[in-house]
Amino acid sequence: SANSSSPADTLTSKPIYLKYHTSDSIYFSFFWQAMGRGNLPEIQDSLLLQFKNPSIANDTFAWANVWFHAGYSALPPDTIFHLVMIRVDTAYLKEGFQFRFRNWATTSGNDDHWNIDYVLLGKNRSASDTIFRDVAFVYNSSSLLQNYTSMPWEQYQPSEMKTNLNLFVRNNDTLSLGINTTFTDTIFDSGGGIQEHYRSE
């Protein structure tokens, strides 16, 4: 039925060499968001993270649930990205480790959306390793053209270019100093001449 949940999407990593010791403190982290700009997952929907133990030959039993979020009923919709930190157990510290995200959703349409971002697997981490030294674009850039998203090269004239371009950039670090968030864009013609030059403010 339209309101029932079934296995939907699966995102599986390639095999990873993870032959480390427990003392190496391997952590797996990611951010998740329900709905985003799509459809709100209902209470019967879920998002799962599974780890694969490469020592178990039977693929059905090799995968184990290590985290899940069942349903989503917050009102109004919660559009925040939530951080998950998981210490990788000794059973998975082997060559051929894999992880996968799976979800249960209504499969009769484009419904029950989950977003995943900033997936990070690394050693010498701790549960408090929650700050990411990264500056990122929040939204896609708009067109560099004033009136169109694209045009044939034969139609292009330098006067078609915007004189200003607004971009939304987020500093994911807690440090407000020492991170350069300015950038420049230069557009060259086929002869190497500069057509336009932009600098962020």
C-alpha cells in the first residue's frame, strides 16, 4: 500500500583495509537529515547503518546493524543535520571492512527522504572529535549569465555575464580566524584572454 514501508535504497562502500588495533581508536561518523527539500519520512520509515565483518563468509550474516533511526514525527519538520559518532568495534578491524546505509520507505513513489553528509572513517579519533575543518558551499551556485542558465557559444557575448554573484558558504570549524573563505573565478576565452574576473567578498 502507499503507506507501507519496504526496503528501498542501499549505499554500499567498497572494501576498505581496516586492519588496525583497538588502540588506534577508529571512529565512523556522519551527519543525517530527514526530509531536507523532499518528502518527510513517516513513523514506520527508518534509516540504518550496517557494518560488514569480512571474516564471516555468509553475506547475509556478515552485515550487522550498528545504528538506526526509526521513523520521524517531529512537528514542525526538523531540517537540521544531526551528527552520529560510532567507535568501530574490534570485530570489524580487518581487511575488507565495508559499511552501508539502507532505508525503509514507501516504494510506490519518490517518498520518505533521508540525506547523508560528511561520512568520515579515521583513526586516532574520539567521541569528541566533532569539529570539521572545512569550508563548504551550502547551495549550488546560480548561473554566471544574467538571463539564462546556458546558451550556445555562438550567442554568447561578454555583456551576457552577471556583474555580481552571491554564494552562501558555511565555515564548519569553530575557529572564525585563520580560514580563508575568499575565492576568485576567472573566465578565459579560447585565446587565453580574460573575459570576466570575479572575487568573493
